[in-house]
Amino acid sequence: MSVALVTGGAGSIGQAVITRLLDAGYLIGISSRDPVATESFRQSIDPQGSRTLSLPRHPQDPDWANAAVAAVVDAWGSIDAIASCSGGVRRTGPWEEILDADWHEAYQDNVLDPLALVRNAVPYMKHRDARIVFVASFVASSPGLWNPHYSSAKAALVHLVKYLARSLAEVQISVNAVSPGYTLTEGLLRTLENSPPLSTENGADFVAMRLKSMSDKMPMGRLLSPDEVAETIVFIVTSSRALSGQNIIVDGGISLSR
Amino acid sequence: MAASLLTNTDMRKRILIVGSDGNFGKELVRMLDGQHVVVGIDYAEKPWFIGNDRGGGVGGCDVTAVEDVFLLCQEIPHPIQGLVYLPRVRLRDRLSEVTLESLLDEFSVSVGGLVHFVQALVGTQGSSSNCGLSVVSMSSVLASRVSSFEGLGYHLSKAALEQLVRFLAMELGSRGIRVNAVSPGWMVRTSDDLDNLIEEVRTPLSRVNSGKSPANFYEVAALISFLLSDASQSLSGQVISVDSGVSNLETSFAAIGPLPDNWQKS
């Protein structure tokens, strides 16, 4: 059976990916910063606990990637796929309101953490026709006015994908990114709630106003669902090895009109 | 018309494949047939005709003539939920051989034909039937790289095709119509085909692909199948390269040089 390591296991996209990979017959290591939520999810999809492995991650643990990879390899011997679904930012806003700590956190969570995972996992993925998929964002190539730390970090991640794809081709590892458009996830809601409202926004309704604003910008008139994003991630993981170095934008067409 | 019209069932999509008898088209039909209702339209003798060419365009369809395409689409049972447009590679003109006429010929099939089919499907099916239509065309790594393997017209028409895909996706998105393209590099029928290439082609090809095998027909067909499916319902306006990473390289494809006449051993 093939083995996958999925990060962001407590998030909406991560859980949608895990569910589909389980249906596809994978053994799955689930990395998450919310072990309680992850364990509850894991119990619901794998009551016997025979096909999933919980990889709790302390937010301040610099060795988390090594520990996660070691646990998966100890259990199942190798790794065939990585789906890096963790990331995001705690809050957003115009560039002049983003603090240095926000910038550092954005790059740590969205670039350095995925890189650390790959660095630790590659020795166990070589010559296995393995797949690595990073979740980036459509704002990597179509930035708005609100999240400079997030969009630039995701742009760095997309560039890293291209670099890693070339570097790892000779050991038969494909590397790609999936860049979702506005997707209705719990992470998005948390970020909006943590972001200060503009003076023009009613404090009680500004999250709803922002969600509506996002929906109105989408050609289909709604936000994406995590399932829609997960379908493309799982397609890449389970199919063509000839896909590599690509950034597949799953955004309902919004980036075409920006 | 050399089309096979099958009975539709509620659970499957009706997919129209233009160019279904080409080397790649046959593989695509093989993959989709059974999952979906496949309506295949074959190439005819003249490069811009499809279906049975009985001379003068009668009985066939000139894809460069929008009226012909409309008539063809009206004959096919509706609704059509997928269109795969596989323009035939026509000319390998070197720069010294290129004429304005030859460039226009290439564009009229590769780009104009797709426009006509989209216009015809949107026009004949009505707005209520358009939701869920997925259009997939075939681009090439040579839309953004250069190679002496193919002529100038091919390079230009593929670059234009990719912009057309984005434009159509933007224009038709509000109708629930998705438009995408797949962009292969060198394709082989099966991975075993590599052994059939002469050394002068196989070695530089392997170097360009960083040691990875080129995509085979099955892999490209699988991507098209995904783009036709509801699993990709949020994907539109995208050109997805399935080329073992060739388009990710900074060097141009031209390193391979001209394709020799005897590039296959058998």
C-alpha cells in the first residue's frame, strides 16, 4: 500500500485530502497542531486506527518535521506522497498594518515548514515515483491589497516548487503546487475574525461583509469548497508522474479577471 | 460523417472528441469509452476536414467554416457535456518555407476550429444546457519554448491557443462553461516507445527531461479525463503542462535540434 504524509490535518482542505486518500487505499500520517481535533477526525475515518497515524506537532518544536517523517517511516517503511496542506496567516490587512512578527510567521508557516518536511522526507521518497504537492494560493500570482505577507510567501512557495521539481526529477520525485481561490475553510474564517475591521466596515458584520465581497468576485458567485480543492490535490498525488513543476490554479476563474 | 452516436444514459456525460482517430485520439477514446458516451469525429484526408470527405466538403465538415460546424453540432444528440479538440499537426514549415497563407491555414484549424466548435455548442444547446460543459484543447510545450521539431506556424498557433483558452474561460465562466488546455511535451504511445527512438533523439530528449521519461498517451489522457469530470469543476482558464517538467526548465527545447527523417528505428 502507498504511504502519504499530510500536514494541516485539522484543517478543512487537509481533512478532505485525507478522506480521499484513505478511499484510494493509502496509509496516512496526519500532522497537525491541533491533536485533539485531529484525533477526533481520525477516529471518525479510521476507527480501527490501522491505516492512519497521528503526528502531533507542537507549534514551537523546531524538530517537528524530522519527528513526523521518522514516525511514518518507523510505521510503514517509506513515503510515497506528501500533501502539504498547512499554512495560512493568523490575520490580514493592508501592508502598513502587517507587523514584523506577522511577516516572519507567514514565511515560517508557508515556506520554511514545507521545506523542512521535504528535506527530511526526500531520503525515503527517492526512486519510488513519489509525489509532493504543496497548497499555495491564487494570490501568489494575483495579489490583492490585503495580505502582502501571505501572497508573497505563497509566491515564494510556488517558486520553490519549480526549483524542487528540477532538483528532484533525477530521483523520480514530482513536485507540484495547487493554488486555490477563495475557499470557505475554518482557517479563512479565523483569519478574517482576527483581522481588524476597516473604518467603513460595521464591526459586528465585517466578516460576513468580507465573505460576501470574496464571493462577489468569484465568477461562479460563491467561494470554493475544500472538497473541490482536495480533488485536484488527490488527482496529482494518485496519477501522472509526468506532471511536475506545475502550479495548478483551482480558483473558479477569478484570477483571469484580476 | 464518421461519427459513432451512442445512446446517452443519465449517469454518464456525452463527450465530443474532434480528432478521435489520431494516434492520441484513439487512446483518449479508449480511456473515456465506457465511463462516458463518446462521440468521436475522425480526421478526413484534407487537414481541415473532419468526418467523411466526399470532395468539396459535402458530407464532411470544414472546421474553418463556422456554418459547417454548426450543422455538424446540430446533428449530434444533446446535451454535449464535454468537448475535446485535438487539432491535427499540419505543417512543419521551416522559416524559408513559411508564407502568410500557410500561417493562416495553421491558425484557422488550431485556433479557429476551436472557436467555431465552442460557438456552435453554445449556440445549438441553448443557455440552459450549457452548465457543466467542459472544453479541453491540446496545446504544447512549444507554446512557450522553441524547437526545430515543429514549424513556425505550430509554435505560434499553440501560443495563441493558450490565450484563447483563458479568454473563453473568462467569457463563458458565468454560463458554467469551463475551458482548459493540456500542454504535453514530447509524447510517447507507451514508455516502451523510447526504445524505438534512435540514439540521436533519445539521448538529448532524456537530458531535457532530466532523466524522466516523456509523458505517455495514457498520462495525458488521464489529465484530460480529469478536466472533463466534475472533480475539476473549479478549474477553468488553465493550461496544465504534462511534460515531465520540460516547461519548468530555463533552457529552450531547441537543444534537441532538427528532427531527422529516420527518427524511429521501426
